Amino acid sequence: MGFTMATHSKDYRKADHEINVFRKYRINFMCNTEDEIPWDFEPETTSLTVNAGETALAFYKVYNRSDKPIAGIAIYQISPEDCSLYFNKIQCFCFEN
């Protein structure tokens, strides 16, 4: 039994002459937590300016305001969604509890 999967994504490939590796991109970092979780959570790095293809490092800090350990899992989101094609997350605290 076979099936065909339809794709709904755009083709973002560019011709080699259209790629500008010296273009700078400004990346802003934000964070949110659920209201029920007693954490202070914020980016230490609020923004970065990078070249295309450059590896960069950003830091977040969290403080647990309760008197008990709390485990959580972070998720990340890139907005606008079309930009996510240009990111390659190589390590993140969201990979672990």
C-alpha cells in the first residue's frame, strides 16, 4: 500500500548569485513561562547580530521561587515561521529536563 505526501512548504532556495553571506541578521530573544510555574526566567542575551552561517551563543537564566525543585521542559519558537528555515539549533537547554 503506497501513499503520496503532499507538501505545503515554499521553496526558499536561492541561486548562488543571490546569496549574500555578509548580510547581517538581528536576533531577539524572549521568554515566557506558564503563570502556575513560580520561575523567574529571562534571556541574559536579549539580542545578537550575526552574519549568515555564523554560529552564535545565547544564554538564559532561571530562578525557582518555590521551596521545592521543579522540573520543566523548554520549547522554542521562531517568529516569523518562515525564518526558521535559516536556523540550525545545535545545542539547547530545551533538549533536557
